Amino acid sequence: MSASPVDTATLRRLPKAVLHDHLDGGLRPATLVELAAEVGHTLPTTDPDELAAWYYEAANSGDLVRYIATFEHTLAVMQTREGLLRTAEEYVLDLAEDGVVYAEVRYAPELNVNGGLTLAEVVETVQEGLAAGMAKAAAAGTPVRVGTLLCGMRMFDRVREAADLAVAFRHAGVVGFDIAGAEDGFPPADHLAAFEHLRSQSVPFTIHAGEAHGLPSIHQALQVCGAQRIGHGVRITEDIVDGKLGHLARWVRDRRIALEMCPTSNLQTGAAKSIAEHPITALRDLGFRVTLNTDNRLVSGTTMTREMSLLVEEADWTVEDLRTVTVNAVKSAFIPFEERNALIEDVVLPGYASAL
């Protein structure tokens, strides 16, 4: 494989696919300041640069619960039709600028109803904003396909409602489902009825697991609930000793279950110690279907280009490695096979060929 250094400009041009990215964790700082002023919400600072720095510092606590608490401010400005339309449209445009060609955006509609919108109105509005962003990106020559994952909050009691929404909007831009929120103490099996309903309706879903809790969380997500992908999954390494895979790790690898890995976010929440030691590299070498993701671009102060740069600079990744995780992500996307195949053959592989 090529060991030549890859410059940032080249990385930015590479086609990217992101499966794990939260809408309410990716606002532009300047937009957050403007929308907060409009709704009368007080921010830690009204200077966009200082606000971005505040988010990054607050998220570097090494604690998932505190990391999640930073969403108070973004959610405050996402309670109106105007706020949702703008944040959804800008979300797409920011991805397009970063070279993303496929993305799945996730959010929990139940967290956006404090301004009087119904759950269905929230979904309809976000989809309208995403569609506007995709149209603008295509017109600018940087098309990006964005599918939506609706989330239920695992520590609350509206997960089944969110699952019903995913079924209802499955032909209107929603491609799947997830549960989010504090993982430790809120096991996936608490919401088994919702997952059984999704399976009965053939709606795919991923589950946040193996981040703040270990192997039991991953096991429940896969073997009890039936998840098709795992959000994060970094602690699957607890089932690997001296390169030898345990039963659960082998199940994940052999059945090509995608791990939605988010290196910078994992460092912030204490799920990994460094980029150089992040399990994504070891798991890649062991043949797992790892994917590279941002999780929350504002909260983690990151982009897909930055995540790629960190792996190149600190974990000796090559362009070929980046191509592998990009193809992995598209293969595991919750969209029809023919769309996945077309993205890989017509967009991803030609884009990387030009960089090699």
C-alpha cells in the first residue's frame, strides 16, 4: 500500500460516506447564535468562534452524560419550523462542502416538540429542509444523498412512537431507526417491542451500543433486538484477546455487521485513549466492517476530512484504508442495493482512483 503523505486538500476532495451523525450535534456556531437570539435562549457566549471553542472544551470531559448535556443549546433553537428548516438545509450543505456523497442523519423528533410542533410535523419539516439542501448541493455540482434515521431516546418512554414514525415515513426520506441517549443503565432490550415492530415492518435499525457500556450492551443490541449495525461498538475489543476473537466478536465480524466508529467523539467520552490507539485500526486489520464517522460535528469540533486527517497523521492510514471504510459505509447504508452499488461504482471508486 502507498505510504505517501496525503494533504488536507486531497482528503477534502475524496468522496465520503457517514452513517453516524446527529442533526442536533452539527449546527453552525453562527447559526446557533442567530437562532438563539430569535427565540430568546441564553448561550454561554454569543461570539461564534468562542461558542465553537466552548462546545469542544465542554465535550472533552471524558464523560458521556456531560457530553450529551451540551445539546441543551442546540435543541433550544430547533423547536420551530424555521429553526428546523434552516439547520437541516445547512446540515446538507456543510456535508457537501466536506466531500460527503452519502450520509445518514439521525435525530429524535421527541426532543423538537417543545415549540408546539407535532412529532409528524417535526419529521416533515426536517425532510423539507434536507431536500432543500440536497437540491442546492446538486445545483452547485456537489450532490449528496441524505437519508434519515429517526431516534427514540432510550431513557424515556416514547421509543415506540418514534418507531411508528419511522414506519410511517419510510417512503418519505426516512431510511431507518436508532435509539440514542445515555447507554449505561438503559439497555436496548428495554425497548424490545419497538424493535420487534420494526422488524415486522422490514425497517432496518442500528443501536448505540458498546460505547458507555460493554459487551452485554452489544450482545443485547444484536442477539436480542436484532440490530443490523452498531453505533460506536468500540468496546467489542473486550471480546478480543491477543488477536483471538470471542464468540460475539466473531459474530460481528463474520456477519459483516458494520461498526459506526467515531474516533474524536470516542476520545471525548472516554471510550478510547487516543487516535493512534483507537480500536478502529486494530478492528480494520482483523477484518471487521468498520466505518468512519463524525457523530457530532459542532460538539466534537470535527468534520469527515478532519477524522480522515487524524487517522492518516496519527494512525498511519493510507488513501486505500480510507477507501475501504468509505466502501464499507456505503455497503452498510440503509438504502436499496442498487443505490448502494451505483454510489460505489460510479462515485466512490472513481473518486479514490483519481487520488491514487
